[in-house]
Amino acid sequence: MLTSSPGSTVWNIELRRPPELPFVPQNGKSDSNIRVCIIGAGISGLYLGMLLDELDLKNVSYDILESNERTGGRVYTYKFGPGKMEYYDVGAMRFPRIPPLARTFDLFMRCGAQLIPYNYGGEQCPNLFNTIGLAPGNEMATGHDPFKFSVSEGGLVPDMTVMEGPDGILKRAFDPFISGLADNFTEGFDELMKWDHLTTRDYLNRKMGLDFYSIWYLETVSSASGLYDQSLSEAVLDAMDFDYPTTTGAKVEWYSVKGGTSEVVKNMEKRLSRKPALGHRVVSLSYEPASDPDYPMLVQVDGETQPRSYSAVFNTASLPCLRRMNVGEGILSPGQKAAVQSIHYDASTKIAIRFKSAWWRKYCNIQGGQATTDLPIRVCVYPSASSTSSATEGEEEDTPTVLLCSYTWGQDAQQLASLVNSKSESARRELKQLLTHNLTLLHQEYLDAASGLPYGYARMLHIILDEYDSFHGYDWYSDPACSGAFAYFGPGQFKNFYPELVKPAANGHLFLVGEACSAHHAWISGSLDSAYRALLQLLYKLKYQGRLGPDVLERLQTVWGTLDEIPPEVLEWQAFLAMVRETSPVTGGG
């Protein structure tokens, strides 16, 4: 189970639990069946279905309504062909075994997912910035400024900044927060929230005293164009996930799912007693307790003549998708409305190429890891799976293999997406030319083992084009079922919007679910934690109404663990107050 999570400190208060006496409202029937609607069959929606099936409550049924023609949401594996290396994860793809991701690994275990080591650090990976490429083994460029960013080398960045380097500067900037979070999450996150109103760029300038070009240099080499304009909190938490502090100082182990992360989704779907209804897009939600207090949530599906009625609704669709629904009065609180309208989602574009063989291994001896560059492709991720294959090395090298040649975020992703999304032949031709050109620039400095000389541009381009088969690209912002890659909060949004997103809506009949509604954005674990939190809120409310016994909650937590993101007494009070508001003379949303 999750041992600690950033959001816990939002609730850094001591509360007594609500009154223990069960309270049955006057309107409605305490013995009526409970109909639950789950909007979205992404990882959150499927997980909710698994939890409800585990509880096996005879008076509870559920529907999963999915607008898309597939399940999984932002967990999506694209397969070029039937080969074992002919796929790439368009969505979630790599997972560090750290405490905040414990629920993810628990899910993998329950689904029987076959995990394979993910070589995050890699071997022999190149870098290219400022038109200067560095390939391991080629010592042509040396010194503290091989990419010539510094003023003394004709660049724009102060020499002292380049001499210390991005790793050293960001360690000074972020480590006090990360150490505080590691030592005591409650106190550490309280300290981080004091700076949540600042962007990363603001903090590096005001607190660290860095000038414009120093900050540009850090963002270029260590992040993505435009991400430093988002909240400092996101940057710190992101840095902590990718460089999680361990008590022993040992390296964190990383894993991926054999065959792609969609294998987990397939297994989850097989386990459900109620299969998701695909192609069922929800267009409106309304809350009408006066018409039927037992089923006050009305869910209108596109193309259906009458709305469906439910006791409770879990919205796992992304907040941009929820925003497009016609959400009636009395459902969302003012704070929730503001959050749905304003939460910042980042862009992410991935482009993969299927090659006839793993040429980067044959000619460059690259295994795992990633290359970083200021070229448009920005990050090139080399597959780790081949290094754990049962095939011989020669067979691996001659097997069709997929290279994630471009993984971008922020403005970099938006710019490449303009080519990815175009259907014209000229745009596809331009994209292929861009990808192969950038890959050639990245790898041209590697030494030919036979001659001892660099391959050079012309020869490396010939190798890449000769090995080229086809490409596939994906832009998450253009996917109408997502309209964004993942939540990446802007300044002040964590402190102000997160508490709103995790509160029950519609007097405890609507629950907002998904990684954006958690303390762990952009990770599967955030989606799972939010689903678990929302179900706990519903169960607490049903318990206070006398419709469920306390054994149900005990059973759930015994089998599926506890949630530390929000203290249980806070969840209980949220449920209790939602029930009280529902039975008071004046009711409202939130």
C-alpha cells in the first residue's frame, strides 16, 4: 500500500471522527438497490470495477460507460506487427519501484503482469546540444562545456552556471524540498506549499538568483520548452519520482510490462463482472433528488432518448472531457467548477519508428536509456526489452524493433504534433525526413569499430534509411477522449484546486476521479489512488446512512490496503457532511 503521498499535508489538521450513530435520511429507501455509473473505462474506471467486484455487495450494481472504442484511456500500447519487439507504449510505459507507486505494482501483481527490467540509465547513449553531438567513445569534445553554452565559448550562459551544470544547480534548488518530503511528508509538503504560487522559473530567479539565460539553459537541457512556466511543486515532485531518495543509497529499480502496459488493461477487463459499454459518450449530468431520491443522478448518453438514473456517479474522464459535458446546477461547487475550467494539462507527443533491426545496438552499442537533445525530437528512448530477451544477441539485432525516437512534452510536443496530426502526404514526408535527419545528427559521431573513425552524416543517414520501415505518432491533446496528456498544475493550483477536486460533489452522489484528482499526477498510481479514495467516500456515506455495515470497509482495506493521501477521518467527514447537506432543507452542489 502507499506509505505516503504529497497530498496528505493539505489535510494537516487533527479531527475527531464524525458521530458513530448511523443516520438514515427520511427521503429515499435505505434498502433500495444502489446503482453506480462509472464514466470512463481508463485505468481508474476499470480499477473501480475491480474494487466493486471484490466487495461483491448484493445490493450494488455498476455500469462502465466509455466514449472510445477501446478501453485503457491513457494506457495504450500500439503494435506495428506481431513481433515481440514491434510495439511501443503510447501512454504509461515505465515504472520505478518506489513507495508512491506501490498501488501500481500491487495491481500488476493481481493482474499477473510480466514485468521486465527497464534500463533507465542506459549504456552508451548520446547527447546533442547547440549543434554539437557527444557520443561515448568519441572524445572529440571535452571539458566542462562541450556544447559551448557559456559566454567564454561564445554562448549566452554565464560560465559559472555551465561549470556547475544543470544537475548541480537543480540539486541545490530541489533537494531541500525532496529531503524534507523524504524525512516527513507532512512538514515537507507544508514547506513546498509555501512556494506553490511560484512557477519553477520564478523560483530559480527569485530564490536561486539565476538570470534569464541560466534558466533557459536548465530548461533546455533538463526539461521541456515551457514547463518551467508551471508550478514549482510539480517540478519538485517530478524530480523526486525520477530520482527517489533511498535510505541505503541504492539505485531505484525500474520496470516495464512485457508486451506493453495495455496487457494490464486487458487483464483488468477480463476480470470484470460487468464489461464496459464502448462508444457510449456521456453528454450531460444532472442532479435531481426531488424526482427520485434513491437515483438522483441522471446520466445522458449520446444517442439515447432517455437519461439513465443512478445512485452515484464516478467521473473518471479527464477534466477537459468533463468540461465538455453539460453539467447541471447543484452538482459542482464553485471551487470544483473553477478547477475543471482551469487545471493545466500538459501536452505530450510520442513518435516511434519500426526498424528492420536494432541498428543502434549493432553500430553504436547502445542499450536502454535515452538520448537528450535540443533538436525537435528532444528525447529518444531506446528499448530495454531486447536486453532481457531469450534470443541470442545476433537474433535480437536482426529482429524488427521499435525505437521511440521522439518523446516530447510542453511546447516541443505541440510543435511536433502539427506534423503528427496532419493527414497530408507532404506532412508525413516532412516528418519522416525530420526524424531520420535528427537521428542521424544524434548518432553520426559514433566510431566505426573497423576504421576507428566517426560514421559521419552521410553514412549514418544511409544506415538509418536502409533500416527504416514505418513510423507511428500520437498527440494526446488531439485525442478527444483525453484532450491532454496529464495534469501538470500551474502556480497555485495544487494548493487551491486539489482540495476541491477530492471532495464529493452533488451532496455525495458524484465523485471526481483520475490522476488530476490525486496528489500524484501523470502516474498510474495517481489514477488508482483517486479511484480508491472516491470509493471510500461513497462507502463511508452509505455506512452513515445505515446501508452498509462497517465490515465492508474493513474488508476492502484488508485486501486492498489503506490510503494515506488523505486521512480517513477527513474522508469520513466529507461523506458525513455530504449526507447532512442532502437531508437539510437547503441543498446545493459540492
